[in-house]
Amino acid sequence: MLTTLLTELVLASIQKTSQLCGYYYHLHRINQIKRYVDQDCLRSLVHAFITSRLDYCNSLYSHCNRNVSSRQRLQRVQNRAACLVLNVLPHTLSLPLLQQLHWLPIQARISYKLCFLMYRVTNGTAPLYLVELLSTLLRHASASRSD
């Protein structure tokens, strides 16, 4: 119950339009200087100001069905960033652009991030508190099965 409430509070803060305006502000500024830099530099700028922020806390959206619109908003930002990097019109189909840049769509990024984290936890390379949490959960699960 508390976890659900905290997740909703965090998601509410992430969904603010001011954050989306921040994405579009950075995209606009990068668009203004794109003729002065090469494509590698443009990719680096987009990664620094857009992609890294898209990945921040996006795993909170993994199992929240009612937050589909939030994921769609983040996907639109990523699509616009891909159009900027490849210098195409904003209404171009985005999936081929993402594939050309070797970028995963938002939902796939979320899944990849969670799977990679669980891989690190099971191999012991994740932060210690996560490894301990998993071992505690596994102990409780095996104890409840034996009862």
C-alpha cells in the first residue's frame, strides 16, 4: 500500500509538464546549434541532455497500466530527438529512425533496464542492498512454501 502510494507520488512529480517543457527546451537549443557541430557531437548532446533524463526513474512505469500516457509522452520526446539527430521532419515514422540510431523505444528501454538490473543482482555485481533484498525475499518465499 505504501509502495503504491510512493510510486504514485513519484510518477505525479515526473509527469509535470515542466519536465516535458525541459526536454523540448533542450531539443530546441540543440536544434539551434546543430549546423555548427557534426553528427557525433549532436548525438552526444542529445544523449547528455535528453536520453539520460528519459532513463531516469523510467522503470517506475514498468507495471503501471494507467501511466501509458506518460510513457507515450516520453516516447514522443525520444522520437523528436531522433528526428533532430538524423535531420528529418518531425512527423517522419519514428521506428526506422530509432533502429537506424540503435536506440530502443521507451518501453523496451524500461524492460532492458530492469532485466539488466536483475542480471546484476543474481550475479552479485549489483549494489549490496539489492543482493541482500533478493536473498531475503527468496528466504521468505521458500519458508512460506514449506509451511
